[in-house]
Amino acid sequence: MRYGKVSRFTRIRRKIGDFILLILPILFLFIIIPPPGQETIREEKPQEEKALPQYSETNIRVYNVSEALVTEYPLEEYLIGVVAAEMPASFHQEALKAQAIAARTFALSRKEGLYGSSESHFGASVCTESGHCQAWISKERFLDGYGGEEAWEKIEKAVVDTKGMVMIYAGKLINPLYHSNSGGITEDVNEVWAVSGEVPYLTSVYSPDESQYSEFEKSVRFSLNEIKEKVKNKYPEAVFSDDARKDIEIMSYNASGRADEIKIGSIRISGTEFRELLSLRSTNLSISFPDKNIVEIVSKGFGHGVGMSQCGADALAKKGRSCREILEYYYTGIDVEEVEK
């Protein structure tokens, strides 16, 4: 094939074309791969921030034992009725606030399915039986016989001022057990209930200045025959003598000074069972015998003794302790946090 003569213009054009072909790949690499230490800036559509659970705005299903009815309430409204039923309105405001935080933590932990079954609640998270969950009272019933409008507003303020506040241990809602009066020292949870492992925030602590409350000490008397009847209903095999002084004796005490094991007739039972059998206020007991047919039992404190003492909370509040300090005293190692945060 014969090639013709190439013009000078054509040669220049070809050189320009070759140069462009040479640098294009280099330019492409700079566009696709940014130099070290630099980031590709992209304009992205902002992602919608995921909302945290607003627990204090939630509802809670409550089984009203006296009415055999399940009702759904706004959580904070329900808590006012709990505090009104569980703690005297005459108590210090900081004690009422501590009670509100404990009640909120209790309700939310049960709503989350923690610390016990709700099978007996007919689908509700909590019930109004204080021996099982938390007591509750309606505003109408409270005003009718328990306190006036001013007292209700005081309780309501304690709930509002602590809105969203709960107790946390190791990143989880705690089991905030509480009772009326400890008799001077609270109880370790393992002495009352069979729990798996240790529960560090439910250990025994001294609770001063509770003797000023009517719940601190109670004396009751039983005839030996009364005790025999109660025991034999549950333990038909039990054998008794005719002398109470020989039949009833505290055999051992636990670390908090409460009755651990009690001899009653020919059997031995735990202090907790003895308390339930005779409907005593606590297991912090002393027993005496005015005569061979009479048993006098003095109990100190009121309730199971685990967690926060409500009378103790009031005593601490009167000494200037805040609700947070009160809770941190009775529940060892916990944190008080706002659930929204």
C-alpha cells in the first residue's frame, strides 16, 4: 500500500491526540481514587435518628385484684396511685420521690418481663396486691378516706418531679423491693427468697432512726392452743406438749439478727414461715412466756425487710438526704438514671 505525504497540521493534531490518550488514564485514577489522607466527600440523604423508648409516656396494664378487672393506665398516672397507697403522704417529699422512683422501676421491670411471672395477672404487667406487686389506690378513694386534695397534690408532685427516673444495676432495671420498717437493719434477699446467685444491691444495711415510727415494734399474744391449731392445719403430724415453754424456741438467727429457724412442737420451720403462719409483722422476733399456756411475741419492723425501708427513707430525708442518696443507700451500687437518656 502506498502512503501519501502527511501535512504538518496533521502531525501536530496526531501528537495532541496521543498526549490526550496518555494522560486520560492518569486523570481517571485521580478522580476515582483520592490521594492518601483525603476522603471522598459525598452528599448523602440524612438518616432519621432512631427514637429511644419513651417509657414515661407508655401505658401499663394493671390487674385490680379487688375488682377482678384489668385496666390500662398511663404509667405516670398509675404511679401516683401506687405512691398514695404505699407511703403516707405525711412523709418528707424526698422520701416520696424515692418511693416514686422505686415504684416506676418496679412497674417497668415487670412490663419488661423481669423478676417474676405475670401468669396470675390475666395478661397485665402488675397487680394491685401489695404482697405480690404494688398496692394502688384511685384518687376518688384516696380523697374519700385517706387524705385531702393537698396530700394528693404532694404525692403527684413527687411523681412529676422524678418523671422517667429509674434504678439501674449492670445496665438493667433492678428489682426494687421495699418494705415499711426494717426494725433498724434491712435483710439480705437470700435470707427471704431462694434466688439464683448474689444480688449485690439487695444486701443488709443498717437503717437508723426507725424506732420513732409506730411500725417499729409490735407485741402480740397467742394461747398455746391457737398456735397448735394453726400449725396442725399445715403440719398434721406435729406433736405438742402442754407447756409452751417447751414447745416453742428460736433455734438460730441470721446475720441481721432475724429468726432463722424455729422449733415449734416436734417440727422445725424457717423464721419466714413462722412469720407467715402467725401473721407476724417481721422475722426480727423475741419470744417470752407469761405462763405455760401463753406465748408473747415481740416483732421489730414491718415487712420482709429487703431493700428500701420506707420509714428509714423518711428518717434519712428529714436529715437532708436527697431521694437519689436515699436510694443509693438502700440499694447498694445502683445508679439512678432517666430512661429517655
